[in-house]
Amino acid sequence: MPSNRPANAPQPSPWLGHPLDPNPSPDPTASFISFIEYLRWMRAPATPFKDGAKVDLVHQAEAKANYGARLQVLNARIKRIAGEKNTFQVTCPWRIRVGGAKGPESMLLPAFDHLGIPYIPSSTLRGVARTQAIRELMRKHNLSWEEADKAVAPWLGHLEAEDKDSAGKVIFLDAYPVPTRPQRQGDPDNSKTGGLAVDIANNIWKWNGQNLEYSPNPNLFFSLKQATFLIGLRKGPGCTDEMLAQVKEWLIRGLEQGVGSQVNTGYGRLIQTGKTLSQYKGEFLRLPFELEGQLIHGRQVVNWRPDRNRYDNKSIAEVRPVAFKNMLRYWFRTFALGVLPVKQVQEWEGQLFGAITPQQKHGWIHVDLLKGRVTQPEPELNQAGRGNPAGQQEGILILSLSEECHNHASKENQKAVQKLFRNLTWMLFHLGGIGQGARRPCYSRQDRGRAPWWRGSTLIPNSEDSFWNLPESVEEFQKLFQKRLRGFIEPCL
């Protein structure tokens, strides 16, 4: 029977196809925002391949960019202005997105300077240092926020302070990525992009009034992955060496807590390069883990299939803390709705995990991952992948109390939150997996005629703590499950 599929169908161009320039080829040294402006103005408004072409184009923006020479110039400028001894580097263990704007098709873009290079504005760094200083003075001297805000005036200024303290004594410079060698195979070349990478957000479950709706909604955006930034400070009028050193300490400790958006979801932590944090502030759970089966995925890339006249999507495996936070949120709703009114579940969910509506809340829980990596790629979705082992990932899950929790929750409530999340994490590990195969155990499909050759995911805690052990029999598991469920419910009541 003859096929209606065209043979060798040409790949659709992601560009608009203007007669004077039907297939633009932006210079790789052009700014990031210039490439995005092409995305805004040069794409066809509606084609059957619009979504695939969009993915193709943002991948080009990531893969073909080369800002290395410009980043070297910007880093050299920071060193000249601040001086070598007043500069230091900080590295993001995972991803960071600071500031930015809504780009074409509502795509979120990171902050970029007037030449289109991603950076951290000096005003953001100053705000981080000031906020950290205020928090520390509040705890040390038992001050209110307003009192502590005025108390930092000798270092960082205040409009209501005396003339000599009305302006800050330290000058903050804009921070730019350091062009470094690639840190992980498959990620963008940091020596060219500074870490600029395609990212994805997918709000699968959302509240509609008092009901939960399942509606996957993947959205592409850009963040910086495993970027290293050069920070520069300079003494201003009236600043002493001691003042500069104190502000630098505040800034370093503030950056460790996170900067930019989604700081409670693994984004934005910046650690002084060469330094390792043995423990995060407020940390109460650190759990090494393995994942087997269908993996946690981040963004997708597309591949044009001329024989089928379509784009094929391929998901890129990535150990993402946001995946753990979303599954913790899912299981919190599942169990809390069994014992609490819907309105109270919504309120507590926002308080614990953070929320935008109906009222913006920062959230009491930080979710981070360390040393996340793919140890065994998933089998290819073709006959060549049949017989290959299931995919595997590993990492270290870290839960900690946020500054919001430290500042506004009583000691009793902090202990209750820790108990709730310890038991909730047990549920996450032992009642289902995570990522594409969530809520079913890993099992083989290698006797089937077509891929995927493995389905589901098995999440394994690697801990000597008996808390994470599982009993041998179903009856014993039932008793242990009831015990963990009580451990979750008691803090809620």
C-alpha cells in the first residue's frame, strides 16, 4: 500500500523567510538579546511546525552563541576598577536566573546589560548584602526589620541617616560570568556562553478554585547553568578596609542563601569558588539517592525527520531539584486533603512551598541537590536500544529551612515542619518514583515490539539511617506506612 508520507521532506526554517534574507545566520558573537529579537520578529506567526521550530531556534541561541571574547573584556574591566584583591568568584552548583523580562511568546529571559550580555546587576548584589546584614543584625541585637535597616547605614547607607551615613561606603560593580571550560558533557560550553542554557518550567497541577486540575504546560525559558561570576567591590568615600571586609562577608553569606527567582527550588545559590559548604543554613535532611528507570528530564531538543515530515522530540535527562519539590508538593496535597479543609491545605501549601496567588509567599522550605548526574543513559527509542539497561541518575537531596521560616516561624513550628517533611520525603521515596516514570516502579518492556524499553522509576535512598529501611513483608510495610502517615499528619493538626 503506497505511503502518503513525503520522501525527504525539507526541514522547515525557523525564520520568517523575508525575500531579502530568507535564512538569517546571526553572527555567533552577536548578543544574546539580538538572537532573541530574531525569535520575536523573524518567525512565521503560524505554521504546522511552529512549536518544533521554536525549540530548534532557542537551541541555536544556546549552541551557536560565542560571547567568550566579550566576557573576557568585561571581567578584565571589573578587575581594573575594583583591583585584584577586591574581586572574588562565586559558582552556581546548578542554575540561576536573576531579574530579566518577558520576551517573545511570554518567554522569560534573564537580566542582560545594554549590549545583551547576561549578568547580575550591581543593584541586585547591593540588595543581597543589605538584606543579609539586616537579618544578621535582627538576630544579634533583637531588632525589628526597620531598626536593623537603619543600623546598617554606616556601611550601606540610609536616606534617614545622618549626612555621613546617608550614602553607602562600598561601591558594587555589575557581575559577569567568567568564561570557563565546559563543566559537564552535553551542557553548553561555558567558555563561550558563560553558562547560558535553555530551561523549562511545567506547571502540571494547579488550583482552580477549590479543585485541582491536571494540565501540563511546558514553557521554555533561559537560565544560566553552573555559571561562575566575577564579583567586584570598591571602597567609596569614607570606607575603611574593615568596612569593605564586613560588607564582603555579608554579600558572600547572602549569595549562599540564593539570589534571583526560585531560590527555594534549587536556583540561585552562589558559593565562593573553591569553597564547599559542609552544611546549608537551616539544613535538616541530607539524603543520597539513586533513580532507576525513566529519568528526570529538563528541556527538549528536536530532530527533523524528513521521512515522516515532522519533528521528533528528545528529552534531555537532568537531575533537577524542582522535580523533587513538585513531587513533595503533590504528596503534601494528597495526604493533607484527607484530613484538612481545602482552604487550609491551600494556605499551608503556599506557606510551606511558596505561592504567587492569592497572596505572594516566599515559602519555608529550600530544596537543593548536590552532585546530580546521569550514571546510565536511557536506552535509545529504537531497536538498537533494546536490551540495554534502564537509565540511572544519582545525587544528594538536601532540605533546609528558608530565611523566611527562621524569621517568622516559632521554634516549635520549625520542628513541626522538619518532622512533616522528613515523613513526607519517606512517602515520596517509597510510594512512587519521580520524573517521567513517577508513581510506578521501574519495570522492563524489552519483550515488547516497540520502545520505551523501560517504564516507571524506582527511587532508592542510600542511607544507613534505619528510618529509610523497608520491611520484608506487606503486613510490616502497612504498619510502617501508618506510622509515617501519623508522623506527617500530627504536625498538620
